[in-house]
Amino acid sequence: MSASDPKSATTANAVASIQPIIIVHDLFGTLFSLEAPTAALRKSYPQLSPLRAHSIILDWYQCFQRDLATLSSNDAYQPASVVFKETLPRALKQAGLSTSPTNGTSTFDPADESIPGPEQAEGAERENPYPSEITQPILDSLQHLSPRPGFIEAFTEIYRSADRWPGEVQIWAATNGGADLARTLLLAGVGGSHEHGGELRMGTGRAPSEGVGIF
């Protein structure tokens, strides 16, 4: 069948008109679980049940999302790492956790307003009543999140298939955090192999490019 054959031309046009399938997953909580910060919290507060500790971490994450969105929509953007750090003491206080784990989960005095937050006046700092021995391991754990079940298999299959049908399927991770952290997590999630993640593309405000990327 020649290239000028009508059927050939129709087939070529049909192939050219195939719209790419773009698969976008949220990075935290979807591609990666929050088990690491939950474990870090329980290490400081071993009296917490796994379910209760996980609930507190989820509250913290939701608080982070709310504050980040509010700040960004009011021209007061703060980096995700800053919002994570500043919302953590508030989440711990709301959960009734003592600043001293040996005291159990004693509830704070409701009149205590010493919890820092991103909404505070510029240049002002409120005392964080929780020692770094409690908060820092939780914050550091965000660098070591575990892949959710099925993520590695799906990611690997899509990435390996990119050379067979480039442009037809794209898989992207959406995050409010930094691209460096997202790249680190994705590479670690697939075993740090450049075969799978060495060419992760970063979003630049344009439409997602071919393959696998982060925005």
C-alpha cells in the first residue's frame, strides 16, 4: 500500500490525532504514604495508638494544605517546607500532646497562644513550645516516605512503555513541595534507578511534556 493510498493517509491521520493520556497523581498521601512521619511521632509518643498517631499526622497535612493555599491566594506565599514546619506545633497542640512526652498527652491550657503559625506578623516570632527532639524527626521523615502499594509497578510499566508509544501516556506527580524533594522521592521509590527516573521532567508552566515528570 503506497503512502499516497487514501486508506494509508486515513490511518496516519488517525494515529496523529490520538490524544495523549495524562495521568496525574498527588505526591503526598497518594504516591507516597505518610507512615514515616506517623512512626516518628509514635517514637516520641509511644503511648499513641497507630491509628491515633496517623490521624494526628493527617490533621497536620490538612492544616499544611489549607495554610499553604490561603497564603498563596493572598499574595503571602511561603515555601512548603516553611508551612510544614510552622503548622506542626499547632497540629500537636490541637491533638493535646504535651511538650514533654513523659507527661503523656496532657492537654494544653486553652489560653496558651504560644504556637507559631504562618499567619503571624512579618518579622515576629512566637515561641515554639515543642523541642526539636520531637518536631525535627517528624519533619526529616518527609524526605523518606514509602511508596504506596502498586505505585512502583505502575510507574515502572508506564516509564518503560514510553519508548513504545511516546506521547500517548504521560505520568506526572503533582506537589506543593519543591521539585528537588519530589525528584528525590520518585527516584528512591523506583530504587534510585536512572533507568526509571533519571530523566524525570519538571513542569515549567507549559503543558506536560512526553514521558514522566513533576509539576
